[in-house]
Amino acid sequence: MPAGAPRIFVSHLAGVAVFDPNGDQVGRVHDVVAMLRPGGRPPRVLGLVVEVVGRRRIFLPMTRVTGVESGQVITTGVINMRRFEQRPTETLVLGEMLDRTVRLVETGEEVKVLDVAMARLPARREWEIDKVHVRRGKTGALRRRGETLTVDWSAVTGFSVEEHGQGAESLLATFEQLRPADLANVLHHLSAKRRGEVAAALDDERLADVLEELPDDDQVEILGKLEEERAADVLEAMDPDDAADLLSELPEGDKERLLALMRPRDAADMRRLLSYEEGSAGSLMTTEPIVLRPDATVADALARVRDQDLTPALAAQVYVCRPPDETPTGRYLGIIHFQRLLRDPPFTLVGSVVDTDLRPLSPDTPLPVVTSHLATYNLLAAPVVDESGSLLGAVTVDDVLDHLLPPDWRERGLHGAVAMPEVADGR
């Protein structure tokens, strides 16, 4: 490779914006597609997987990339908008190469792949992967965290062998800033094997957030690959309504075993949610709204609303009830919207400013009525109260939308969102 030839470490391309020659953004780089070659030859880079509007993934051939510089990718402007489908001979660099265990040819030593670099061939638009950045083992006084080095592609071996138990640290580091919904999108497009490895590397809270954004089939698959004790912990970390929905997809025996491993309080919430008819307010609600006693102050309410783990819909209002404070509560008294909390002095008792005009929902209220109720009164959430007057939970607008959209809405992009000419991609 001549001196000065452009070389880019692939992890630096994750999330980079892709522009056409006019400066209009087409999408963002999601991964790099390469083809392994025999004889120790560097893999040829076929193109980029680009995520466009609506999370749709398309293939951008490297022959149509005119520049990769200053944190951006420039294209010829003519792109095939057909959805990307990985072929058996293709390898996703970020999804499948990073975190592999390979061997140094010279010593036979096992090393872990942290990154790979691709370089453009001189006087051509072709690219190949020519360097591998690896970490050696954690042995020796001066290598407590592992020595790293960058070697030629030909200096390592093991990429062509399917690996069982491949780690995920480098891949997760590349996408650590992603929102749960976007990381879920990444997982959905990985192979089942790789998806399980990445899920195993996530902590319980992060995995719970990601599971809530995945299609049902992916949720069941990932949960089934976890040890039962950890699966129960992840279910406890999920929003109760989402965890109940996931449990309802499992065989009865698996569901009961997981419920038995959960904390009694969480298991009781799950069983209560599972007892309601599908599509009713009871099946849609979360059992963890903000509940306050009438002698609490506005300052107390605002402190609860500030909790960063609350969704905007749950933080939009508080529910005033007689003790006990956990659902099912004592007598439900009413709600206070967030804006009202901002208008009253901090020392004001919430019992004196509670809104009692809006009627609560019963747990058997059907979805169309729940939807109409939220729309009519411009609500982000509504209380669900039983016949005895106890607050059972709250139905939020995001949970309603989940059930109004088509079952496969998480898997489908927005078709026709970007108008660009269809041309052959040459693959």
C-alpha cells in the first residue's frame, strides 16, 4: 500500500452521515459489508449498509462512494433504495468481526479483535480490509489491561471459522450512545447467534430497555437464551406491562418457572396484568405510576416527577390516593397534571389541588374507548381504577400506540420516505 493511501478504522464509520453531491443527507452508516477471500488475501469491502429515513437499511456499493473524510461519506447521488439483504458470502464487519478471537500467525497466540481498518486501493474506487487492531491477553505485570497492537490482515488467522461464544464489548462500545430503540434495531438485524452474544453482554437494565423495543419473536428468542435466573432479573427491570406482554408469549411452563424466580411483589404485578383480557385497559396499564398521599406537598410531587427513569407520559401527572401507596392503592382521589404543579407554591398540599373532574378507566375498558378517552381529553396517561375505588395502574399513550400500530411495525421501515432513483447495485 503506497504511503498516503487513505485508511479508515471501521468503528469510526458507525453513525457517520452519508451525503449526496448536493450536500443533502441520505442517511447514516450502520455497518460495512465485506467478502472474505482465500489464501490470506485481504477481504474486499463491497459497500456500506446505510440507514435512511424510517430505519430502512439499504446497500451503498463502495464504487458509488466518492469520499470518506471529515466524519462524512460522500456518494455519487444515485442509490438503490431496495432494502439490504445480507448474502451468505458477505460478512458484516461491525456485527460479525469485532470481538472475535483470532490467532497471530507468527506465534499462534490468541488475540481479540478490537477494530479493523480498510484502505482504498490506489487509482481505484475499490477498498479492502488490510489492518486488524487486536488486544493480547491480560498476563504479565506490564499488561494488566492487555497490550494492543495493529497488524496486517495476513498476520492473523481465524476469521473464516465460525466462533461460538464471541464477545460483544467492542461492538457495544461502538454503539454505546444509541437510544434503546436504535440499539434494538441493531440487534434485530444481527444473526441469531450474534444477537444472543450481544444481549448477554448488556447489563440487566440496558437489556430490559432494549427488549421493550424489539419485535415479539426477538424478545422470546433472546429471553430463551438467558439463564432462567437472569431472565427473571431482566423481566423485573422491564416496565411491568411490557414484561407481562413478553411472558404471555411464552409456553405456560416457562412462564410459571420465571414467575417463581421473580420477587413476590413483581410476580404479583405480572399475574395481575396477565389476568386481564388482551386489549383491555387492565392489560395495557403499567402498575408503577407516581402515587402520592393527599398530605404530600407540591415539592414532593415535583421531586418524584424529576426521576430520570420515568417516561414523559408517566411523568406528566401524579395520582393522589389514600394509603397504601403501591398499586392496588387505597381510595383513588384524583390526578394532578405537571403544569398545575408548576403553578402552585412548593408547600401546597396536593390534596388541595387535585383534579377530580376526569373519570378514571375501569380495567375492562376496551382499547377503542381508551384511545378515545386519551384523545378527547388530550391526555398522555389515564388512571385505571377498580370497583372498590383502588388505583390499579395507568394507561400511557405510548402503550396505546403499541397496540394500535400493525403487529410488525417495529420491523417495517417507512416506504417511499426518500425519493431517489432505483438502479442496479452491481452485487
